[in-house]
Amino acid sequence: MKKVLTIAGSDCSGGAGIQADIKTITAHKMYAMSVITSLTAQNTTGVYGIADTAPEFVGQQLDCIFTDIVPDAVKIGMVSNSAIIRVIAEKLRQYDAKNVVVDPVMISTSGSRLLSEDACDALVSQLFPAASLITPNIPEAEVLSGLDISDKSAMLQAAEKIAFSQQCGVLIKGGHLPGDACDLLFYHGETFWYDTDRITNPNTHGTGCTLSSAIACGLASGKDLADSIRSAKEYLTGALKAGLDLGKGSGPLDHTYCLSSACE
Ligand SMILES: Nc1ncnc2c1ncn2[C@@H]1O[C@H](COP(=O)(O)OP(=O)(O)OP(=O)(O)O)[C@@H](O)[C@H]1O
Ligand SMILES: Cc1ncc(COP(=O)(O)O)c(N)n1
């Protein structure tokens, strides 16, 4: 059985973060492990509290995992502050972690800051070098590139600019632009577009977390980057199409949709 580790924040309402990741990894029939960087008190209407894990304790969790059940891939989501980022980067280097997907979570869909303002530089300088792939959404790609992104050609410019200083693949997710759900991978000078119809479903809480952990599952199973993203998009689209409607705000995805059908 392939093993996938998620390093992320907990969403007590189960839609995003660690909970979305574990559901995704389990639906891919893989073994899920978690290092919790932060506890959040949140639901479909917003984030009401954040309690960060002590950085040393993040390190202790990583030691427990890498000295025992070594993951085939790692997904990183909410990392909260620069001390936590530093310890994660150090441990990933120490244990030579493979197939690392970094979702540079900055602000929740509901508008709460999930990465402290001064931690963005640490994210770029310390975590990106450990990554095989980074997966910014449009607002995150704007911060990372310093460009305004309002269409596909601006997505391409931003991806090139971000990739210029990084060795890893850059996947800009287009969920925040109008029209089809188009994501762009820029990798070693090549571009790949992933276009799917926009599903009419207001319940999109956790789409970014789900996509990045599904990509990590693809990499764990030995697929290349482009193929891992293609199958992750299919998984995500199915979980959106299933049309779960929970909570008073932007609700979570349905990760059970593929339990009854052949979902690889
Ligand atoms: N309505 C939709 N229909 C189909 N695909 C969508 C829809 N909304 C988002 N996506 C897809 O979901 C993935 C995540 O995209 P998005 O740009 O929303 O990231 P995000 O903002 O990080 O997600 P999150 O809402 O979890 O923070 C992308 O593959 C995007 O194309
Ligand atoms: C713990 C945690 N991680 C990530 C997100 C981002 O997800 P979204 O943008 O859908 O709110 C979140 N809300 N909570």
C-alpha cells in the first residue's frame, strides 16, 4: 500500500485541511498520515479561531513519521508561521522527502489569513526548494508573481515568472477566474493546460486541499506530474459534481462519491 503524508491545519468541520486530505488519500485507497501544524475553529461560514502547534512539536511529529512509516509522497497545506516552516523544511531535508506537493495556503475562501504576513518569504525561500510542485490559486499566484491575473495569458506570465526562480513545477489553479475551471502547469519550460467545465455548485470549500492531496496520491503511485494532475482534476470534478450540500455557507465536497464506483 502506498503511504501519503499531509502536513496541514485541522478544519474541525471536515471540509478543508487535514480532514479533506485524509478523505482524499483514503478514497485513493492509500494509507494517510498527518502532521497537524495548527488547529482551526471553522465551519462553512468562516474561520473563528486558530491555535498553532508549537514548532518543536511539529518537528517531533515529523520525526515519528519519517523514522517509522516513510511516506511515498507528502502534501503540505496551511503552515501558519515562519518557525513552523523552518522546522518542516529542516526535517524534509534531513529525511530526503520525495514527491512533495506544496499548496501555498495564504487566505481561506472565507477571507481569514492562514499564513502570517511575515511568513511568505520563508514559504518561498525554505519550502519551495523542497517541492516537486507548488499549487497557488489566483490570489496566491498574484502575491508570488507581483502581477495582476485576470485571464489565461496573465496566468501564463505569472507561472513563468514564479517558475523562473524555482526548480519545481508551478500549477496555477484557475478556480477564481470566471469561465471554465482552467489550471495551468508550467514545468521545465513546458506548459500544460487542464480545462474542465465549471460545475454549478457553490459548495467549493476544500477544493484546493483536495486537488493537492490527490496530486500527491498520483505521484505516490508512480505517475508523472502531468498525469497526476490530470487524474487529480478528475477526482476533484467528481467530488464537486456529486452535489453534497451541507452547512450554511460554502460547503464541503463529497469524497464518498467514488466508493460505489470504480475510482482509481
Ligand atoms: N466550480 C468549479 N467547477 C469545477 N472545478 C472547479 C470549480 N471551482 C474550482 N475548481 C477547480 O478546483 C481546483 C481548486 O481551485 P481553486 O482555484 O478554487 O483553488 P483554491 O482557492 O486553492 O481552493 P480552495 O477553495 O480550497 O481554497 C482547481 O482545479 C479548479 O480548477
Ligand atoms: C485548515 C485549513 N486549510 C486550508 C484551508 C483553505 O481552504 P478554503 O480556501 O476552501 O477555505 C482552510 N480553510 N483551512
